Amino acid sequence: MEEPEDQSSRTMGGALEGPERPALANAFALDVREQLLAMAEKVTNVGTFAWDLENDVIHWSEQLYVILGYDRSVKPSSEAFFARIHEDDAAWVREVSRRAVAAIEAEPVDFRVLRPDGSIRHIHMISQVASGASGRALRFVGALLDMTDRVEAEANLWRREQAFRRAQQIAKVGTFEWYPETGEAEWSEQIYRMCGVPFDVKVTPELYFSMVHPDDRDRITGIAAAVSLGEPIGPWEYRIVRTDGEIVDVFGEATPIFDHHGKPTGYVGTALDVTMRKRYEAQLLQAQKMEALGRLAGGIAHDFNNLLTVIGAHAASMKRRISDPSLDEISRAVERASDLTHRLLAFGRQAVLETRAVDPVRVVRESLGMIGRVVGDAISIELSTEGCTGKITAEPSQLDQVLLNLVINARDAIEGDGHIRVRLRDVRLDTPIFDVQPTVASGDYVMLEVEDDGAGMPEAVKHRAIEPFFSTKGQGGTGLGLAMVYGIVSQYGGGLLIDSKPGEGTVVRLYFPRAQEVSSSAEPEPSQDAPPRAVDEDQKLVLVVDDEASVRRILGAVLEDAGYRVHLAAGGEEALAFYDATVDEVAAVVTDVMMPGMTGVDLVRALRERRPSLPALYLSGYAQVHGLDEADPTLRGSFLKKPFTAEELVARVEELFTTRTE
């Protein structure tokens, strides 16, 4: 006999029937909710807690274990919770929690959690305090959101933005956005800096276009047409006038932004500050112009030196035969012309220098003693040498000439009474500061400064002040004063700066490289060549070599008048052929240095391969002659600067024989 079915436990398809069904259904629903909550916490990286304040019992969610870095064996507690908070944040979080419980009102708080593996998590906690009827806090519940990924992403974004801003600042390039339909515009910080506009100013296209230099506005008139067609804008160069009046050169261009329908909605572009590039380009062009002018001046001076050598020698020869005052006038004119060519060579950095280490303080003080009489009583000259201890390598007479030119220029700029201040001091240059000489090396210099309180110079005059033959003194000025100063200081490896404004006077600063402190070198080793032999009178055959026929002839005539036998050669090859044909008959060679084909240096080198002890005298108006020291290590005393007198030529040739026979 079958037992009756238990209606309370019968199931169908797994479904419960009977009295247990509602309770089991509620339990199932609660379990599902807990699973969904745990899944939501895991997905959102949120952990929750409930703290029974009366019994000091805390319950944590599974995700809070993960956030705090605890395993499931750890019992939740306030001590365990605060133990994971970073030591720099723990006191603050405790204080916030204490205030929340006391006031029955919590506030959000951000802090860091330090996990056992050393990793740091950034947490944002929101909480709530529940109280009983008595108003006493009973429960403290909250949620901890792990914000680490977002915080790190924001930090990385901030670093990239800072790097981008810094890169824009270094490169002096700014970016902008412009939306013509709405008139909205956005600038990067660099464009604010470039325009001199405060960061809090609302920018508009009208504001920017109003800052474009009036002379350059025509260059950007095509913007409207480009915008209407949605075409790229630029590139173009223009100037803007900053709010402080400074002018900035800008290279700008922009490209359209399109929506998903291909319609242009705005522009994004760049504005590059090219002011320094323009300045350097101008400096380079000016330096190239000065270099070209220097070469031209040097070439002209060289040709004039040859002519003056001929004229002066002929005049001297005629004066020995006849007495005529006009010959004295010719000689004086040659001297004045020679001084002019010397200044041209100085400008071209081709003057012959006889330099040595000199004390600039002593030279300047002595020179000012003489210059003061030229300036006159109405203008006072003040000298300051405090802070000048270094020496410079220079030719004292050139330093005198430089100072004289600067002081005379200062005197001429002063109307009536005035002051000229001369200063000397040691300076250190670490960055290029010279407008026309940007390649002057960094290092230690002695600065010579001459300042006047005269009329000053406008920018256009200052820009041309060192050009040869440019003068503001009318018919009486040669325009070679500052040009010569520039050439001399450049030849020494230094630089020149002019600071002047109308009505504010002028300051000229010269920078001379300091002389290196070196120990006295040993005397040169005596030559191992065969000892020089005395030259008999009938053996004094001088080989004269010059490509200029008139110079060649007068050199020969002067030496013949002095009792020498002379052979004239128009070039190095001709001279070598004669020497090889006569062998030891040639007692000395007098040669121009700069000749087409074989130079004088090459000629002497070839002759000394045949006869190492052959005396040689070089003639040139140039200072830097390639290979000259290499060709003749005993050059000192064997070089004669053009133009020269007949007496100087004869004396130098006699020195050749005296030196070789001592």
C-alpha cells in the first residue's frame, strides 16, 4: 500500500511547492543581490564596509579586501583598516572619521593605501553615519573607490601637457583654434606670452588681428577668402606689436577642421616666434657684408701700397739728386696715403701686427694723457680701471689709435660741455652678445668702454656706424674711424658693441681676449745648416721678385743705388730658373708674398730646399699670410710692411747679411 504523497515537499521541474517556497525564494533573491553587488563592486573597483560603532564590529566586502591588499584570513577591524593607509595620510583620515562620527555627518576624503607589495592605490571614500533615537552615532558605512588608474592617467596627462607647454615655450611656437562661425578662439600659453597678453584675457580673432603690424596687415587680407572656401591659411610671415610695444616676427599657418560630413567648422594652427631667427639672419648678412667690404678694402689698400711704394721710392731717389720742395710734398702725401691704406687694412683685418702682452690700464692711462689735450677743456674725461687685472695681446700703438678714435667720436657727439667716461674691467662672456660678430668665442676678456653724454644715434645710423666711408661728420669725415676700430678688435679675436639712442648718448664697448699666462719659452735651437759664410762685396747679388713691374723696377733701382747687384724676376718660376742657372751667386732674395702662381712663401720654401741658409726678405701689406711661419721659422726681422721707404728697404737687406755673418 502506497504512502500518501507529502504535499509540502512535492516539486515540479525543480520548483519548490509548499510552505518553504516563499522563504527559499527570498533567500535566493538575497543571494542573487549579493552576487550582483559583488560583481558590481569588482567591475567598478569599489569596496564597501559597515562599522557597528556600539560593538566595534566591522564588515568588509570582498572587493575591499582586494583594495586593501588583505587575504581572507584577516579579520576586519578599524586597526587593520588604518594600518593600510599611507603614513602621510593616516592622521588626516582618522581626523575626518572622528569628525564624521561626532557630527553625524561625513564628508568625502581622498587618501592613499600602501599595500604589502609596496604598491600605492589612490582612494576616494564616501561615507554616511547613522544615529539612533538618542542622536548617538550607531553605524558608520561607506564605499572606497579605487581611483588609481584615473589618478595615474591624470598625472601622465598633466606631465605630457607640461612637457608640451615647455616644448612650445622653448621652440617659441604657439597653437590656436579658431571657429569663424561662432567667433570663438583659443590660444595656447605661448601665444599669450608672444603677444604679451595676460592669461585671463578672453581672446578673439579681432584682438589678434588688431595686434598685427600696420605695415603687414595687407599680407593677411587673404584669410577671409580662404576661410569661405575652407582652404588652408598661410603660411605667411608678419609682425605683431605686443602690448608693451615690442615687435615680434611671426611665421603662421593654419589648416581647417572638418566635421563628419566633410564640412569645415574651424581652424587649428601654429604661430612661430621667429624674431631671434630674423635677428640672426640680419647679423649674418651684416657680418657677410662687413667681410666683403673688408676684403674689398684690403684689396684696394694692397694695390695702393704697391703704387705708394713706387711713388715714395722714386721721390726719395730724386731727393738725393735734386733739392725741390715739391718732392717733400710728395713724400708727405705718400705718408698720409700710407696711413689711409693702413686704416683700410685694419678694417679688413689684414694689417700687419707686432703684438705682445700689454697692460691695458697703463697703455690707456698714458694715451689719455695725450688725448686730453685734443679733446679740450669743455669736456671732462674720467677713467675707471677698477676690476681690470688682465693683460691683452695687442700692438700698443693700435690700442692708442683705437682709444683716440673712440674719444674723438665721443667729443664730436657732445655739443658744448660734457663728459666722456672710459672704463676698463675684466669680464667673462659665456654667450654670444655681438650683433656683427656672432662667432666670437666665449671666454675671458678685457672690456674697454667709452661712454659720452652726447646726442646719441638713431637706429639707422647705429646700424651703419662701422661701415667704411660712412660718416655723419660731413665733408671733413673719412668714415674710417669706427671701421678701423672694428677691424682691429676683430683681428685680435674680440668684439664690438654699440649702445646708443637719440638724446641719451652713446656707449661703445670693445672686448679684447685676455692674454694667456705663459712661461717664457726657451731660445730656439740654433740651425743645423752649414754655418753662414761671409758674403764678399762682389757676391752680393740680390734676387728681387715681384709681379708688379713698377714695384720690381724701383726695388731694383734702390738696391743698385745702395751698391748691390740685382736681378729682377716677375714671378716664382722665373726666379727659380735664374737661381738654378747661377747656383750660389744669389746672396739673398727679396720677394713679394702675394703673387699669382707661385707665392713668395712657396718660392722661399723651394729655394731653401736647395740652400737652407739663403737669407730672405718678405714684402707685403697683409698681416695673415698662409704658410709664412712654416716657410721661415726665423721670420722676425725678415718681413717688411708695404709701403716702405728706400731707407727702410736698404736697412732690412743689410740686416740680412749682418745677421748671417755675425
